[in-house]
Amino acid sequence: MTSPLLYRRATPDDLLAICELGQQLNSLHHQQRPDTYAPATENFARDSTHWRPYIDGENQATFIAEQAGRTIGFITVQVTQFSSPLMQPQRIARVGSVCVDERIRGQGIGRALMQCAQTWAIEHNAVDLRLTVWAFNAPALRLYEELGYEMRAFEMGKRLEENP
């Protein structure tokens, strides 16, 4: 019998587990974009300054998926009030990172974590939920499209070489 899945808001006690699981994100992104992302590390605490604000920062949250007391997935989300004279004012939520242990993907855990983020965003009066995903991450793109996300803009980039 498999232990039930539990979804809950992360606490500071979850930080190292998030750092450890986050190495899978690090590895995937570094493999595809070593010019942008640092390699994964066995020193999980290295990344604590990156993940901590999502746990205890204002207008930010991290939700984890747990099974048998082990963190098997997480999602980060934050909400901001967007205001510009050129744009309609609105409260926007943004998903930062989504990670599910690669050994158990495809079981709906990422989908459930996305629902946690959406519920939290609505509770915090957000009117739009956004995210950024790299073009190389086909499984994530598929999931987001299945969840009703639409392509709204393209981010383009060009590596600049040092001038001689």
C-alpha cells in the first residue's frame, strides 16, 4: 500500500529538502543552458538563499508535496501589484519554480501543485497567474497547456561576446 500524498505550505523546516530536490531543476537547466545556470551540487545548503524568501517572504509562498514524510515536489509563487501608466493596474501572481521528483513524475503531482499555487493566488486577490518556461522543457510546456495556460509573449535572447 502506497502512503497518501499530502500537499501543504512549506515551513522553514522544509528548506533543506527543497534545496535537495531543487538540484533536479538545477541539473536539467544547467544541462540545457550552462551559460545561465550553475551546476547541481551535493552541498544543498548552497541554494538556501535562493529558496528561503519563497518560504518566509512577504507575498510569497512555497507548497510542497509530501509522501511518507519525504518531500517529493514543490512549487513557488508570489503575488505583486502591477502598476504602470501604460498598463491596466492589476494584482498578478507568478509561479517561480515547479519541481517533482523525476522518479515519480506523471502521477498528477505537478498538476496538484499548480492548483495549490492557483488557489493561493486567488486567496491573495490575484487576477492573473503567470509563469515563464524554457522552450527546451517540453514536459512542462505540455502540462501548462493542458492546464489552460496560453502563450502570450516570447522572450528572446542573444549571447554577447566580449568586444576585442
